[in-house]
Amino acid sequence: MFVSVSDPAFIRVLPLQRGAYMRDLRGLTNSLWRSLKVLAAQATVAPSGASYDWETMLNVGDAAPNFTLPDQEGRLHTLEDYRGRWVVLYFYPKDDTPGCTKEACNFRDEKGRLEDLGAVVLGVSADDVESHGKFHGKYGLNFPLLSNPAKDMIRAYGAWGLKNFMGKEYEGVLRYTYLLDPHGHVVKVWQKVRPDEHAAEVAEALVELQKTSGVR
């Protein structure tokens, strides 16, 4: 049977059909957006077992990649700002966790000795500025904590990788420390550290390096 578009019954149906169409379109758009976000997240994390040049740990003699990151107060720090000084650049997994708290407090307590040796301490993790601010204030830390949620700088220093906890593998920040000379080159690397003894270990290594190199 032929129905005219001017038929009142047909006109009443049109809004219903249009409403259903718009709901379907919104559902499709939301689904597509969720899929794109998942793909983007997957693209920023290396698959397990993958090896990328920008995730390779730096070696002694390498030039340290430059960076600009905010600290716990939002103030920006650039590696070039510390040219002419020794730099202790340590990476840690997460604010206010047992091992990371011990390590941070150990560096806090050794800061005076490290300063006397001409060194600055910079801590780095993927926590945001707000988290750093709370951690910094809670323990009275006396050196900058740099924030890198995007993990690009952490990856550039090879400090992002596969970890294992209670038999479960996951990716995260690795507890690495680099000692950089006043010219911005790596002179010492620590891959495994004792959080509550590490700062003293770094200070002792710096004393020996300054003796052999003659650079203060």
C-alpha cells in the first residue's frame, strides 16, 4: 500500500525514527572513541619483551639526554640548568611506598654531604606534581622530585621496563640511579640498590671519582 509522506501517521513516525538513529549514532561514536583511547594507551607502552633504543639503559660515557620537567611545586628543571655540577639522578617507582620512602629519606639525610661534594640530587618518577608535593612535604625532603607521567624522559633513560612482584609481571619505573659529571656525561650507573643505604653509596662513589678524575 502506498503511503504519502504527507500522511499524518507517517509524519508522527519520522521523529521516532530520527531519535533511534541519533541514539545509534551516539553509541557508535562512543564505542569508536573508547577503541581509539585503548589503542593510544597501548601505543605508549612497549609490549613485554620488546627492546627499543629509547628504552635502553645508558652506559658510562654516554651523554645524558636533556629534559625539562616540573618538580613538586610545578617549577621547571632542565638538565642544562645543572651544567658544571655533578648530578645524582635517581629513578624510583612510586611516591610514599616503603622502599621509595626509605630511599628518599636516605638522600635527604645525605644531601649536605653530597652538596659539599658539588652534587645536586634529583628524584624522578611517573607520579604527578600533586603526589610529589604531598610526598615531599610529608617527609621534609630537601631536593626536587621531578614529575614525568608521560614517561618519555623515564624511557629515554631506560628506566621503564618489565618488573615482577609475587609472580606477576608488569611494567613500571625501575629503581635506577645515574651519576652525571659536570659535563653531563654518565660516569656511574646503579641498577640494583638498597634504598636505605644507597645515598651513602653514591657519596662514596663520588669521592672516589673526584679523586681519580681531579674534577670537583
